[in-house]
Amino acid sequence: MAVSTPARLTSVHSFHSTSRAATLIASRRNQQVFFAALAATGAVGLSYSILSTDKMTMAHCDAVSDDKKRKSQGPITDRDPMRLRMEAFIKDLQNRIVTEIQQLDGRGEFVRTAWERKEGGEGITCVLSDGKVFEKAGVGISIVYGQLPKAAVEQMRHDRGKNIEADGPVPFFAAGISLVMHPHNPNAPTVHMNYRYFEIENPDGSPKLSWFGGGADLTPSYLFEEDAVHFHQTLKDGCDKFDPSYYKDFKQWCDKYFFIKHRGEARGIGGIFFDDLGDKPEETFAFIKEMGNRFLTSYVPIMEKRKSMRYTDDMKEWQQLRRGRYVEFNLVQDRGTKFGLSTPGARIEAILMTLPLTARWEYMHEPALKSREAELMDVLKTPKDWIPLV
């Protein structure tokens, strides 16, 4: 391979897209408001710093004062509203992930940035850059209270089949955790995870409608089948505790969403991806916790095996080319990132945190026949079932 300098990409945190609602916006103000509304759910690629901008003029949600009062009284329990339980879970999960990933890295430290919204809500962004193991790693949470504009309500009725009985703005709550990790070693895979909760409120702050979404996926530069099996098996074991159809359905959804259309190849080797789970809130919340808690189990053992493996300059260059594909997907195809970049007042640095620190493009590059690089491309062009879909 010819040697060239990788392109350096500066970025901060973004929640990945699962939204089918890019057409929701009827005006600039409604666009900003709705973008903020779906941000914490991961429904639109968004920086949570955009949520605290002064340009966001969102009415208070009636639940804000009640929730503040409840949190001041002591630890959240299973008797509390779902929104408080989800908030408590993602804060705890973020702390556990940051602690273990920082220990795994051995040198880098996460820089923690916190923000609050006067309308209600808060967020915490944790970013590690240029560590010993990780080129870049980010773990962020967002909790948001606000009002969905009428245009958003109408589109949710149309696109998502949500029975929202209101003619004007309605109060909402959204909370989510999202992460992305890009290792230095090309033998070690990039990983992404996002879990989120969205709630439409009654006028008194009690929940009217609610649903969950999320997923996790793995993006290797070099294929180790045992790693793919371990990652998928860990996810499947969690899914099977709740519904034997979950893993198959969510794996196929993931393969479809993360397929780079203009390249005719997948971004990585998949995982699970889902949205709009809300028929059984208590059971679904238990599922969300199960899958969130499985992140470290699914990823850290892989990193322990791969982080110190020897690699060549050619392998590093191939990793940079695969990082280029990661960038292409996020900027060209990911619905949330595209929506965020076109939103007035958006903080671009924050929207682009899922991008790697470095990436590379070569004109007409093709891997050598029967090489390890070609082996990966075969799998990316035809997504594989790593474990039996039963």
C-alpha cells in the first residue's frame, strides 16, 4: 500500500439515528424543538449540547418539578416513575462503563462534561482521546423534558402509529445512553451502543405513551470469527431471556440499517437494533437493563485478547480505510447525523463525536485476493449469521 497521511477528524458526542421522522418539521422553530425532543432517545443524531442552547425555546414539562422533588428525597426505587428509573439506570451504567474502559486503557482518562437545561433535564459527556488502547472513546447520557410541537405530534401519528390525542404541543420526556469506541490496534474492533426511552406526558405529568429503542453493533477491521460469535452470542443470550424472536428480528434490522448503500457493503458485522418497544413497559425496561448491562461482557473480553496483538503498517492503513467507511456511513447515510447537520443552531463538534480521530481514503483500493482484508469484505458484502437464528 502507498503511504499517506490519514485525514484527522475532530468531533464530540452524537446519538445514533433510529428515526423515521426526518420529515416531521414544518418550520425552523419546530425543527429545532423536535430535534431536541428526539435527541436523548437516540432517535436523531444529536449532540446533547445542542439541547442546552439558548435557541431552544421549549415549555416546561409538568413532571420536572415533581421529579426534582422526588430525587431530592433519596434513591430511586422500582415504585418510582419509569422516567426516573431509566435516568438512574443510564447514569449508573455510564459510570460503570467509563470506569472499566479507563482501567482497560491503562493510560487515558475520560474528560467529563456536564450540562443542565433550564426547561428541565441534564446530560453528561465522557470522552477519552489518544489513550494507550483507545484512539477515541465516548460515553454520553442525556435526560430531556420539553414540549413536542404540533407538527411532530401529527407525524408521530402518521409514521409511528402513535395514538396521541392532542391538537397542540404535548409534554414529553426522553432519556438515553450512547457510546462509541475506536481502538488503536487494527486487530481490535470499533463498537457502538445506544439505549433510549421516550415518554409522552399527560397534562399532570403522568405518562400517556412510552417506548424504548436501541442496540449494539461491532465494526472490526480484521475478522476473528470467535469474536463475532462471542459478541452475537452475548446479545442473543440476553434477548432469549425475554423473547425467542428478539435476536433474529433485531439482528436482521441491524444488518439492514447499517448497510452502506453506495458501497454495497455493511459498516461492520452487526449486532442488534430495534425501536418502538412499548407494549409491556416493565418487561421492556428489564430487557433494556439486561442488554445495557451486557455491553462490558460483550466487548471487554474481545479487547483483552486483541489490544496488544502485533500488527504491521499495512494493517494500520487498512484500519484507516475501514474507518473511512465508518465516516461515510455516518455522514452520508445516518439519518440522525444528516438531520443534525442541517439543523440551525446545532453544535457541529458535538454531533460528530461518533467519528474516529483518524481515517483514510485511497482511490480504487481493492484488497488482495484471499487476503484477510478480502475475507472481511466477503462478510461485509453478504452479512452472515454468526450463530443459528432459532
